[in-house]
Amino acid sequence: MFPLRDSTPSHRQPIMMWALIAANTLVFLYELTLGEAGQKALFYEWGLVPKALSNPEWAWLNYLPEQSWTNLFTNMFLHGGWMHFLSNMWFLYIFADNVEDRMGHARFLAFYVLCGVGASWMHYAFNTDSPVPALGASGAISGVLGAYWRLFPTSRVITLIPVFFYPLIVEIYAVVFIGIWFLMQLMQGVGSLAVTQVGGVAWWAHIGGFVFGLILYRAFLLPARRDTRDWPI
């Protein structure tokens, strides 16, 4: 399933959403100037390498940069390729404007960052020995999805579903679309526990970001907008 747009209009300009898209874009464009070796060095220095954080001696023996807890934040602005970058920015574009509308600009930014750091921590907790850098905004965006799921359950998500090369476009309630998305992340995350991960998707970052979004969203709503029912559409 791929979201094309949602049916809920925002009532103010999503300044922080656009600022986050711009920041991620600038970092990604910088990555493209580095070449393969330069990107690898960047990812190991500013991405989240769980094993380097949990075992500094291993990092030192492998000539890798020292990691600190700030890497739980900096990894949110790195992406491993065009598809990784574009898909994350598209989900942010589709869902973040309405959440920012209900939180206000500064509160939304704080919420986004906390969800992203929480997602990184969750990935670290479930992959402590992974030597692979974890990258991307998807953990923070998962937090946005968690807030959207609670705030706009009956918003309709115009969704593309490829069926044997036929592009089927349907309207799905947000509570269903995001619910299915989360169940897929959860199944993949639980399945990943049975294997030794050496790369791939950071499922537990997605799960963690979503859960943190569910827990935190209400505390960041503007006082006048703390009714969790979605607006009439």
C-alpha cells in the first residue's frame, strides 16, 4: 500500500514539516557529493551503529569513529539512497501537516525529535550487537503516524495498491491504513528476532517510533485542541 494523499485539510502552514523536509534534503544532497567511500564514513560517524555504542573497544579495534548518545539524534537525517529518502519524505509530507496543525510548530518539532530519538533507542535495544549503521527519518515519521492514527482515525487515505501490475486506487480510513502498516512492522520486527540481522529495515525503530507517538502525542497538543476526535471532513 502506498499513500497518495489524505482527505483532511490543514488549517495553518506546516512550517516545521517543510523545514524538516528541507533539512533532510540538504543532508541527502550533501551525501551525494561524497561518493561511496565518503558516504560510508559519514554513516559510521553520524549514523547509529549499535555495536560501536555498546562496545567502544570493538569500534576502536575496527578503526571506527567513537559513538555517543547524540547519534540517536543525528542518524535521523541520513538516508541510504534515493528510495529511502523519497519514501520517508513522502510519508512525512502526507501525514505531518495535520499533526503539526494540532500541535503548533514548536511543539510538533519537539514531538518529532523525541519520537525519533525514542525510535533510535528502541532499535539499539533490540540490535545491540549490530555493526550496521541505522539511518533515516522513518522512526520519527512513525511517531507522526502514531499521532495521526489517534487524531484523525476517520480521515480517508487515498491509497495505491498494485494488484498484478494493475494500479488499484482506493480510499481507506486512516485508522485502517495505519493499523495495517503497524501490524506489518510488528510482524517483521518479531520475525527479525529469530535471525541475526546484518542490515535491512530497522523494524524496531518503526515500532518504537509509533509507540512513542501514541504515548507522547497528547502532551504536545495545543491546549485548545486536546479533543482527540478528528475534525469533520
